[in-house]
Amino acid sequence: MDGAELVRALRDLELHYDPKASGVVLDDALDQLQRQMTVENVTASKHLEVRKLAEIVGLKEDYASVNRVCSKLVHPTSWSVLAMNKGTNSFPDARDLLFLYGVGYLAQITIATREHNTKQGMRPN
């Protein structure tokens, strides 16, 4: 679903900037994704929200907090205030904290993936 949504968004953006664009490459990619979804019996009409996925796997609170932090990092002013400034309006330990959380989550994903693959290979549940 995400791939199809991404291709549609790119096609729409291309047509927005160039209404006469052929769009053949993106249309072909979308057709290929649609065929793959049919073969794999994907019936969803929209992507699975990460918030819901986090809740399913027991990480609802983690996701809510980490998503809030990550959404701030896309704004350079927020990041500079947190990690780069000196004085009372800074949080220089933010980089280390985010790195450690990232390593922790990556370790959890690695362990879960290995356990899954040991149990049933690459087949989905």
C-alpha cells in the first residue's frame, strides 16, 4: 500500500508541475505494484498506520513519545535549540539519548526478526 501511495503522490506532483508530462514510468510502476498486490491478495484500501501497528505490538507509548521527538527533528530550529545551543535553552544530551533509543529499538527489531525467521522463515504470520 505504501508503495502505491508513494507512486501516486509522485505522479500527482509531476502532473502538478508539468500537466503535459507523460507519466508513463510512474504509471508502469503503479501497474506493477497493483499486479503484485493482486498476486499477494492485498485487499487493504489504505496503508496501515504506524500508530496502530505500534499498539498491536505493545509499543503504543513508545511510539507516541518517539514520534513526537522525531517530528521535532525535521524542523532545524527545534534541533538547534535542543542540541546545538549553549545555555539554559539547550539539551546537548539529546543526540546521545536519541542514538541510544535508536540502538535499543534496532536491537529489539533484530531479535524479533531472528526469532521469527528461526520459527517460520520469511513467511508472514
